[in-house]
Amino acid sequence: MSKLNISGIVKGIKAQTTYLTPIIEAVCNSIDSIGNRPNGSIDIIAIRDGQKSFNDKEDSVCGSIIGFDVIDNGVGFTNANRDSFDTYLSGHKYESGGKGFGRFMYLKYFKKVSIDSYYCFENKYWHRTFDFGHNEEIIENETNELCQEEIVACKTILHLKSAVKGYNADNGLNVIARKLVERLLVFFVDKTESMPIITLKESDGTNPIVLNDFVSKNDTIQFVQEESFKLQDKEHAKHQFTVKSYKVYFSSLANKVILTAHRREVTNSPLHNYVPEFKDTLIDIENGKQRNYAIRSYVIGKYLDDHVDTERGDFSLAHNEEDVFADISVERIEREASLITKKFFKDYIQEKFQAKKQKVLDYVTKCAPWNKSLLKYLDLENLPMGIRDLDLELKFQQIKFENEQKSRIEIKELLESQKDSDNESFEEQVAELFTKVTEEGKNDLAHYVCNRKKVIDLYNELRKRTESGKAHLESELHNIFFPMIKNDREVDYEDHNLWLLDERLVFSKYIASDKVISSKDHEEPDIAIFHNEQSFYNKQMFFRNGENNITSPITIVEFKRPKRTNFPDDENPIQQALRYSRKILDGKYEMPDGIEKVKVNKDNTPVYIYIVCDIVDKIRDFADLSNLSVSPDDEGYFGYIPKYNAYVEIMSFKKVIDDATMRNKIFFHKLGLE
């Protein structure tokens, strides 16, 4: 045959492997060699460096493992098997999953690999030996002799010697046995004929561990359930897969969905990627005793057999469902198998789901009542288990932002549709809502809405140029939102207009406008806002110190002069606001009463940044540099900057007033203000 660059092939192996990979490959080959023959056996012998004696206690094992012998009573290296072995990518065992590549896995971890095999040919026994080549020949130093003495059975010994540098095998046989069982469990899952007895032991025969016992006798692996499903490809052909789930009581690994090919594990993914409730450790309690376990859900199917790659490290399939060229993707198969596994453990999943749901309800009820109306939009099914309050709040804020974007479009369309029509149903809905407001509340609301209309009108006037043709000053617009050089101890609740930016800012705990709130640093943001969750629904809390904790959000508002077009690089408003936020997150500021520092945490304190300016070319450049997304109306940008834990929104003066007007338009209309 043609010569091969074997060392190059070994170095080029890309599949994710461990020191167990060659052992698994050897055992798989032995199982194939034994086939359906009765009384099959496979012995895995650990060879240690300097080890002289052993017993059944793991802590007594002191010698490092430097090799293994794998012995089976299969048919041996017959002439056909030998010729197949000497052929790169041989198809001799293709139907049973043989790729003709596994032999190179041995050389990745061991310097010396050899075969010592007895086989029967024409009723006579022959003894074949050879070494695995490292250079250009697959087989080196081969001998094949007729046995002179009586041989009564076939046998093959694979010698794996001289582990390469960095081999790092586990030392205890119990640990190795458990890991081998997990990797070989797919054979017990899919092999319908009887399995050979697979035994791991020391070189002197001590400490034998029968791997089959983990499945059949030790009650450490329990079959749960199996179910088949079909997926349709682009050609409308349906392909069948089978999911078989097991409980593995000794495993400390995550619950996995495992895709197999030809009874070999190929890929695995955490089940919680698709079912969050599987994130936690699973526990069985029997007779008052607690046992932890992990789930192994194996997926078997001809479609997987047909699409596994040569190294058996992956599939020739698209990985993601979003891939437009995907036929049946790995993610699609894993997702379906995970949902079936979810049914197998429905009682556990329901219990965990209810606990997760209760956590969300407790958070909203006790800490964030303003999110009650958003609960119906929260995807509880895919919400991670053990989610932090901060991350949960960010989920709600994301929902709120998406709903606002959608509602602005829908409200605009709705109001447009009402101009020339008399929709009685619409009127009835509004009338029913209004009847729930008390008379006193109606008066207060009318007064408040009138004030808002005046603010919007004034804002629009300040957007225009002065009689001299110049733009109004930044400070004039600034004062509409919140008086400069003031804080919320000096300004009444109804005397500022932060609702122009965001209705939530009205209920903020502490607001400093152009205030120097650090004795060492006199560079201040236009408006700094420290939120307090309780203040959203408790007006009195607005004037109190209240809770000062690291999860309370911080908002920075930065104004730039209307009509301004020149922004040097060192006056990037995004970076300015981020620097302000970093100073706050560095703990440089005190609460307004000076009793304590503002409690912050760089990783946990959320930051919201609003920048109000005209959207000119330089602002667009700054937004692009910060990877912000343009808003649908092209009047602003938004996005999240992980380094600062900051949500940033840039809004044009037009967008601010348009959005505020839209939010209040129906109130103005009903009060006859327009």
C-alpha cells in the first residue's frame, strides 16, 4: 500500500479525547471481535510504574499508571482482519461502525503499541504479533507463525505501553471503572445481544472490577425509560431516533443528552441547555437515605450512524437550528431528546418549575411590584434555575423595552385609526378603565396631565432656534428635566420631569443634578439617579434614605447642546457617562445625608445610561464603536455594555419628545388639550 505520514495523522486528530479514549476504542474493537459468541470476556489490565502489591482500597494504590493491556477472546487478527488493519480508512467493518481510524488514537497517548494475537485458520491456530508504526508503515515487525503447541481458544492482547508526557491518568481503578462505564454505557443501551464480561484489574489480578455489574447488579445505573421520535428533513423524509434514559448514581457530572453513532458516544450537551430544571443535582431518597444521581439520555438512530465523522468526534451536521442550510441539526435532535427526557422526569420537573415560579413571584411581590404587569410575558419555561434577582430584573427590563417598542407602533396605529371612525368598543374599554379612578384621583390626574402638556409644549419651543438663529443652551433643556445644582431633597416630586425620559425615573430614590457628590472628584454627570425599588410604589420613600444596597440600579443622564454637530473624540458622551458610572461603581460617592457610602458592586449593580443629543454623524460613529443598535425609528441607539454592566440608550431630542407625547397623547386628547 502507499506509505502514510502516521505521525502527521496522529498530530492532526481534532476530536476531543482523554486518556480513556484509546481504552474505549480498544474495548469497542474487542466487542466487535467477540460479536455474538457466548462467554465473551474482555480484561483491561492496568500497568503501573513500580507498583508491587495491591489491595481493594483505593488510597493504598501508589504507583502511577503508565499503560494498559486489553485482552479479549474474540476471533483474533485473522488474515482478513490483518489486511483490513493495514488499510487506511478500511471499510471492512463499516456496517458495524468501523472507520479504520481508531488505531491512530492509541498512538496519541502511547509510544509503544503492539498486538499479540492467536487466531484459527483451517482448523489450526496461528500466532501473529506486530507493532504499530509511527512513521510510514501501519504495521511493523510482524511475525505470523503456526502454533506448535495445542491452543484451544482465540485470544488477542493489545499492549498500550509508555504513556506520552502529560498522560495524567486517574490512579484508582474504581474511578477509572466508573468513567469507563459511563462511556461504554451506550453499548449496554443499544447492544441487543449479550455483552461480554468486561473486567478492570491490576496486573497481578487483584482488585478486579466487573463493569457489567454497574448496570446489572450494583444498582448504580438504572434504566428509566425509552421513547422513539421522528424528525423530517428538507426532502420531507422522516428519520427515527430513540432516546434511552438512565440514572447514574455515582456520576458527579452534569445531566447530559448524548448523541451516539454505531454504539459509541460522539457528542454530549448539558440537558439544562434545553430544560433549565435539569441544572440542579438530582436526588433520590430511599429508606431515609439520600442518593445523588445524574441523567444520561442516549440518542440512537441510523441517521446519526450515517453522519458521524471519521474520528467519531462530531457529526457532519449543522450544529444550530438557525443555520439556514441545516437539514436536521444537532441542536434540533438534542432539543427533542431533552424534551422527551423531561417527560420521563415530569414529577421532578414540575416540582422544580413550581419552585422557580414561586421565586419569581416572591421577587415581584416583595422587591419589584412594578413588574407585576410583565409577569405574563416572562418565559418561565426557559428561565434558568437559581437565577439571581439582578438577572431576573434585567429579564423584566428587556421585556419592558421590547413591549414599549411594540406598543409605540401599535398605539400610533390605533390612534390613527380612531381619527375617522367611531369605535364603540374602544370607547367602552377606556370608559370602564376610567370609572375605576376616584373623583379625587380624576382631578389630580387632570392637573398632572395638564402640567405635562405644558412641559411638552415648552420643550418643543426650546428645540427651535432663538431669534438670533442660535440653538438654545444645554442648560435650558436640562432644567426642564430636572433643575440644575439641585437634588431630590430640594425639588418636590412633581417639580421635575424625568418622565420625559422614562416614567420609572419619577420614583427614583436619590437624584443629584450637576451636584458634586464626591469631595475628591469635581467632574459630575448632568443627572445621577440612585434607584430604590420600594420607592416605585411608596411616594413617601422618595424623601427618605431607605434601602441602600448593591442591587439598586444607578441611572446616568447626559445632555448635549441641541444642534451641536462637532464632538471631538475626547468628548464621546457614551464614554463620559461610562466614566461617571465607573466612579460611582468604584464606591466614591456618599448618600446625600453623608451617613454612609453608596453601596455598589461592579458586577452586580445595574447601570442605565441615557444620552440626549442630536443624532449627528459623530454620535453615530460613537454608537457604532460601542456596538449599540440603532432604534427602529432611526432616532437613537440602544444596547448593553457588559464591561460596565450598563444599558445605554441614546435619544435624539425629537425622540424624547415624540415618545413622551405618544405616551401621553390619549390623556391630552381626552382632556381636550389638543
